[in-house]
Amino acid sequence: MLLCVTASHKTASFELLERLSRTPDDVASTVVDMTPCVQGAVVLATCNRFEAYVEMDEPVTAAGAIGVEAVLEAIESTTGVSAAEFDGAYTVHSGRRVAEHLFSVASGLESVVSGEGEIAGQVRRALKSARKDGTTSPELERLFQRASQAQRKVKNVTALGRAGRSLVRLALELADSRIADWSAERVLLVGTGAYAAVTLATLRERGAVNISVFSPSGRAEAFAAKHGIRPVTSAEYARTAAHSSLLITCTTATEPVLGPEHLQHPVALAATGCPVGPHSQLVVDLGMPRNVDPAVAALEGVALLDLETIRLHAPLEELQATDAARSVVREAADTFHVVGARQSVTPSVVALRSHIFSLLESEIDRARARGDDDGRVEQALRHLSGVLLHTPTTRAHELAAAGRADEFAAALGTLYGITPAEPAAEEPRSSIA
């Protein structure tokens, strides 16, 4: 069975999500090691959610409870967030509800900004990370691959993707209240990952031209050469930061990379009212965990716009998911469940057909020995076998779709003494289908 333990901006505080995101890489492997009942685990950790997808050995009694307990223990041992702290901040999905939830997440329907595009890539990277660590499973592979397919269909057949705005776009829209001319801004981008590339493209759409980049991990020069901007060295970082009018951080660092010591402004009262006012510097922190020391907000002339503030000012009433997008997701989830159910009955159908065909070949050999030279008896027998197999095969798929595949397998055992073979483990695919 599939299980999902999820904490998001809808259920957990920003501070708790930040703590969960500090060391997410070891959670999946720890869950898998907790108990033999766990067949696989994939962890999706973003700036506004932390989710563990787990496949459990279904015949195990209370598999769901065991799976949730394994996830909570893994979270506590790897992130330091205890089960008591986590209590009330997460929800659990199981069975067929898991697919609909992940498909909604991948499509941006559960994001702070409905329809935002970054989450699709994060879902793909979560599966890739699980493959690398050896924690995925055939059913989790299928689940995450179908999630990407559902996301692409939502994007192609609904208006959600066109209407959705990313957190980067929303942050810069909030910044519009203080920026009269984007081409005059001195911009410092801190970070060189995929999110930094999205940020850079969005800045250029708005007309920003004076853009520099600094990388705490030393990748600024390569990123700058690729995108045609100026790299900033570690020695230049503080001076460049202090003289920049717009600073945007988006790194995966677990500790702040920008603090008061870099900006060198005297302390003043924090601004109130609009999140972005008439300040000489605007700092946009898109990092999770935080890239910017919160003390920066107390510096004179500095406005700090972080993910928590962006979330509070998201115009959700304008960004609700469309009925069409929800319909696509539900249809995709139903298909995922039906296909999975049919796959689960496949060994039983194969066993029945093998049994019937074995009897068929014996009777054909007997007919040939008795003089069936023209093959008419063989043709009749093959036709009869097909007719006899049609109804039980159809019924098997109907039972499987209703979650009753075990009844068909039991009937085979009772009537014919047939035991279906266990399906072979599916090899992980090299790319998303």
C-alpha cells in the first residue's frame, strides 16, 4: 500500500518547515531501514512542504500505522523534530488518495501560488534522489512518473499553467511598489542553482540589466559565464552586497549566507505596513532554510522580503485552481489506481491462461494422434479456449478495479489448485515516462 505523510504551508508553521528542510536527504533511507515492512520511500522537501511517500508491505497488519511511525521516527532522528513537535502539523494520505494528492502537488494545485511551475521539477528531482540512494520501489516509480504525466496534462489542457505565478514572480511583483526603473537597479543574485536561473530570467523580463552573482559554493564564475552576468568573488561579496539595491538569495545552504555584517548599516526601527516600502535596499530571501539572517530587517534602509512574508501576501483569491485542472488530476489518479489494480491481478490471469493453454495443447496433441489432419479440431479447440477465457479475464479486471483481486486469486486456488507466480521486481527506469 502507498502512504504519504505531508506537512505544508497549510498545516505547519514556517519555522517548522524550515527545520524539516535542513537535512531531508537522509529521511528516505532511514525510513527504509526502520522496518522490513517498508518497501520504498521518496521524500519531497521544498520551501513550503515536506512529504514522505512510502510503499508498505500490504499484507502486514496495521501497515499504515507502522508506516507513519517509521516516518516520524526517521524525521526525529535526521532532522531533530520530535513526534510531539510534529503532532498536529501533518496529515496522512493512504491508498488511492495518495496519487490524487501527489498529482495535485506536482501540478501546482497545492502551492502557495496556485499553478507555480517550480514544483514539477522538484517532484522529478525527489524521485531521482531516491533512485540514487536506492530507496525507491516499483510502485513509487510508477506513482512519481504518472505525477509528472498528470502535471504536463494539466499544463497543456487547462489555463492553470498560464495563470500561475512562481514565488519569484510574486516576490518581484511585491517589489514593484518601490522600484520605479528596474534597469537602474544594482542586483546581486546569491545562488547558482536551478532556482537562480529562474530568478535571473524573471529579473530580465522586468528589465533588470545590472546583475551580479555570488555563489557560497564557488560556482559563480561558471554561472556568470553561461548567463552573461558578472561573477562576485568571496573577497568582493560584502562590498558588493552593501552597494546593491536589490539582493536575492536562493541557495541550498543550511545556514544564513547574508547578514548585517555584509550590509553594514546602522540599526533602526523595523518598517511597518506594506512589506516593501521606500527603502534604499530590498533583500528577497527565497532560501529554505533561510539564507538571510532575520536581523537584516532591523537595519536602517533595508526591507527584508522572505518566504513567510511572500506567503502572507499571496493573492490567493486570484489564483484558485480551476475546476478543469482538478478534474484532470482526479481522472489521472483514478487511472493510476485502476491500472495498478489490474497489474496486481495480472499474475492470476497469466496463471489461468497458462493452465488452460497447457490443457489445450494436450488435447490438440491427442486430436492429431487420432487423425486430425486438416486441423479443424485444433481450430475449434483454440476458439473454445478463447471463449472460455474471455469472461473470467474480464471479471478478473473488474474485481481488481474494485480492490478485490485477492478474491479472483482465491477462486483459482479453490477451483484449479493454481497459485499465481509472484511478479518480478521492476527495474527503475532511467527517465520520467
